[in-house]
Amino acid sequence: MIQTVKKRDGRIVGYNEEKIKAAVRKAMLQTERGEDEALIQRIVDRIGYIGKEQSTVEEIQDMVEMELMKSPRKEVAKKYIAYRDQRSVARRAKTRDIFLEIINAKNNDITRENANMNADSPAGMMMKFASETTKPFVDDYLLSPESHDAVRGNYLHIHDKDYYPTKSLTCVQHPLDQILRYGFIAGHGESRPAKRIETASVIACISLETAQNEMHGGQAIPAFDFYLAPYVRSTYQEEIKYVEQMSGLNLSELYDATFDDYLEKPLDGLSGKERAKQHAINRTVGRVHQAMEAFIHNMNTIHSRGGNQVVFSSINYGTDTSAEGRCIMREILKSTLEGVGNGATAIFPIQIWKKKRGISYLPTDRNYDLYQLACKVTARRFFPNFVNLDAPYNHNDNWKADDPERYKWEIATMGCRTRVFENRFGEKTSIGRGNLSFSTMNIVRMAIEVMDIQDKEARINAFFAKLDEVLDITARQLHERFLFQKTALAKQFPLVMSKLWNGSEKLGPTDTIESVINQGTLGIGFIGLAECLIALTGKHHGESEESQELGIKIVTYMRDRANEFSEKYQHNYSILATPAEGLSGRFTKFDKKKFGIIPGVTDKDYYTNSNHVPVYYKCSPRHKAEIEAPYHDLTRGGHIFYVEIDGDATHNPQAIMDIVDLMDKYNIGYGSVNHNRNRCMDCGYEDATEGLTVCPKCGSTHIDTLQRITGYLVGTTDRWNSGKLAELRDRVVHK
């Protein structure tokens, strides 16, 4: 006898014969003879008796068809079959509508989910077709019922759900030195070790692009300066040997000559070996500059993931004090300042300056001049961002100033905020590690559901009870995804699981990746702390000390539970200040539909990113820093501090330095500066005029306004979803 029914979405529910009766009755009413309650009851009794203890919906419907065909009412069977077909078509209608929107290049939140993806191109359309059909498969067959219910209830969002069946990981910090020294084989291609700076630059691009095709997140190089520095020296030596050939001089003593910096200087007044040395330096600097130009150009033009998306890439640098490392930094910054093509700002790679007292921040530091240059470049080109190595939670006891490989113990980050450093299963490092997957909780929803509780203490206690429940579900869901990911074979990720992930060199092609991936992190994200606090207290954390105290209490509780989950499941769980893009409006839309317009909570088309002060709230950079800084220590899965400045920052690099000073003062881990930048697509004119529509130089209306959507730049808002567009309109400067 049937006791339970397995629905199409995988959920198990109790058997309800009334649903069968209703369906058969509808079919009968479409015939001339009408309904027959006695026959309906006999069919229901028969099915309930012969069915399996747990039957599927399809099995029950098949039995209904069989019983009707055996009855005197065969015309009802035909109507019932037609009814089933109609229901099947209706279930597919949503997929059909989505496909038509993709086919017709509709500008909506489905096709604009990721602003770095051109969903209008053939490859982009294929990606969206695959994405939209894969997600229901994950819901029906890969998620547990409680995870599925949490997603359907708008409490939880599983990021990159369309990639779930591939078992791929999110991101990785590339140990580029290993690839440059030994080369690599990935799929059908093979790369030999690098010998000169041009080759090293190209291999760095290939490494990032190849890994992007094997993963669903971003790619980063944690020590761009250290990794490429040896190839500056080898390029210099190549130039010295060329001078030897041309002049007949013996210049072998110059091969390993030491000098303070690689600076281009005129050759006037120089002779002999000094002239040869400076000539080689000049030639080397020129080649390094061209190599850095090529790197930036390639990262903005080569495509990955089927050809519809440029590589989501980041590079970290700033602490190599060698002449060669400084040369790399100087020329990557100069190339970035010059722009790509006709002077356009490069969207990728996201560049990140490592700020470190004694190395790259104070006026007495060896790399202070490059720090000044970095701020000048940021003032015009938005990059580099700044990671604060001096924040206490970014320290590593293994770091020593005289260690030539100190970069191994430095925190490196991904452009939009992902942070990987602490490690329960190996060395505390960012290199060769990344995030495995992450999911985000809708803490606003939980707060809305307890708003009607009048007693404040009872209301907040009820919120924490809901938060605790969703945290448990989220941790289990990430653990279940890990159990699925770990069954992947190394050969499925030819580069990532042979050269990039820590310990992967020990894996054979048919070994599973289980033994190495636990060094990665599982991220528990959250969105909308500001709206959550308004729902609970009436004010957000930027305008109320009481709300700030509660906000810190909430995120501290999340952090403490993440530590418990790490012990329980034996993973590296961390709390992530989610970089919500498509999610910024998705949670809000569903909550608004259920709860209506709640002032300060659901009255916009987006929830505020993670723990940020709302973009519409007018305050000084200092106040914003004071409010957001405490959350950086709590969100060790990733965080970012944004400041919006007005005016033409090109002429005010000191404004950038002032923001970095705030990061230093308040122990902020990672930050960036937003400002307005317009560019005429026809003549290349640039300025910071707000709302510019006509070029004052040539009269063109082809104006490109550069904006930062989450952690990365987008030169056009055409690919932004409605939630992020609404947020953009609300942004105010901090002054």
C-alpha cells in the first residue's frame, strides 16, 4: 500500500488520495457522461492497494491511466492522458520562456546575472542554456530536501549551482613559480619552462586562462612581482650577451652584477662596460614594459569558458624589494596607467597592492616610491586595490623581512574579496589554495519574520534561533557539496590538479581529489546586514551604536558557529562578506512579493552587500571605516572596504593615500576606491564629469562610464542586472 510519494523535485510527502480524485474528476467532467464518484473511489482504492509503499508521482499517474483504460470509461482515460500532457507542457513552459529570452537577447536579470559575461554571444547563449537547465537537475537530484527547502524558502542561495554537477572548485591562487620553472601539460597543450620575460608573461596568461576553464570562479597570482623577477635578470643577461656578440668585449663580470634598480638612463658620457651595462638595462626595461603591456592586453582579450567571458583574473604585488621585482611592479603600473588600445582602462587583471610597513607603505620604505605610483594609477584607473598585510589577522609568524621567499607567508586575495589564509590541514598560506564553494544566507528574511514580536529581547532571541537553524543547514549543504566534489578524478582538472593545488603533484590521473581539496575553504556568506538591523532595531549600523553592537554580535555568532562546523565536519569553514551581484536583487524580489514594501528593508530593488554601510547613507570615509572595520576580522572568508570619492581623482592621488591610511589605522583587511571616470570612445577624451553624455572635445555621444559592480570593473552598465543598477543610482560619495 502507498504510504509516501516522491515528488518530481525529490521531496518525500505523505500519500493524499484526494489529489488523484481531483485529477480524475476533472477528466470526467470533460466528457459527455460526466463524473462517476463510485468509479473514482474504486480507482483510488485500487491504486492505494497495489502501489509500492513509496511511489513516485509518475508511477501513480501511470496506474491511474491503466485503471481508466480497464474501466468502461475509456474516453476518460484519453482526457486524463491529454491532461497529463498539458501539465507536462506547463512545467516546461518556464524553461521555454527563459530560452526565448536568451534567444532574443532580452536585457533582463537572467541574461545579466554576471556582468563579466556576454550572454548575447553564441557562446554566452550556450552557457545560459546550460546554466538554466542544469539548476533544476541540481535541485531535484543533488540537493538534500532541507537544502532545497531553504533555497525555495529564500533563506539560502547556492552560488554557481549550475556548476555543481561538474564537481569543479571556485578559485585558486596560482603557484606561478612552479609553472614558470618546470612548464606544464594541460589537456592537449604543453608549455616549456620560461627563459625570458616575454615568455613568462605569456605563460602567466595561459595558466590563468587554462585554470579558468577548469573552475567556476576566479584566478589569482599571489606574488606577481616575486614570480616574474627572475626573468627580468635572465632578460638582462641575454641583452649583455648580445652586446658581447656585437662589440667583441668580454662582459661576463656583468652577468651577475648587482645594482639598485632598473632605470632607463641616457647613454651620453658612458663608455666601455658602464655603457654596455646601461644599454642592457635600458633594453631590459623596454622589454619588461612590452611584456607587461602584453599581459594586460591578453587578460582583457583572451576568452575562457567557451569563449563568452574574459578571464576573471587578479594579481597581487608590492613587497619584492629586489631591483628585478621593482622593475616588474613599475612597468605593470606604468602600462596600467597608459591604458589599453586607445587608452582605455583595463578591466582585468584586478591588481592588488600589498601594503606592508617597512616594505611598501611608509616614506622610509624601499618600495614607497612604487606605492606612490600605485596610488597615482588608482586615481585614474581604479586599480590597484589595497590589501593590508599589517592587519593583525593577516599576520603569519613565519614571515621574515630577510626571507627571499617571504611571499609564501603573505596574505593574497581575489579581486572581488575572496580570502584564503588560515588552514587546519596544512601551512597557513594563500598559495596553491582557494575556495571550494560558498553559499549565502538571507539574514534579512529571518529578521522580517520576527518583526511583529513587540518585546525587543524576545524579537532578537527569535532572530538568533532562526539564524542558528539556517547556519546549520548551510554548513550541512556545503559539507554535502564537498562530499560530491571530492569524488572528482584528477584528470578532470588537468592543470589545477597537477600543478596548482597544494599536494596535487602526488595525484595520478585516476586518483580522486579527496586527499588535497580539504586545504580549501567552504564559505558561509551573508547579505543585507543593514536591512536586517533596520528590521530588528529600526536603524542600520551606520546610524546607530546600538545597531552596530547588534551587527557585530550577529556576525561574531556566525564566526563562532563556523569554527564549530570546522571541528564537526573537519573542513576549513569561514564566514564570507558575500560579493552579491545577481543575488543583490534576487533575495529582495522574493521577500518583497511575500511581505510587501517594508520601509528601509524591502523598499528598494536590492539588499546591501554583506556588512557594508548602505550605499545611500551619507557619511565620511572615516565613519564608514570605523563602522565596517570590525567585520573584517570576523569575515575571514573575504571582505572589502569601499569608499566613493567625488571630483577628478586623477589630480589627487593623495585622496587614495588617505583611504589607505584609514585602512592602516582601523586594521581594515582589504579596500578600494571608487570614483567617476568617463571616456569618449571616439577620440579618447577622459574626465570625471558626472552624467556626461556628449564629449566636450569631439561632440561624440559614445561615452563610456566606468563603474565597479562588486570587486571588478565594467565599462558599460548594459550587462548589469536590475538590482545592481538600482544600487548604482543610489550611491553617494563619502566626504
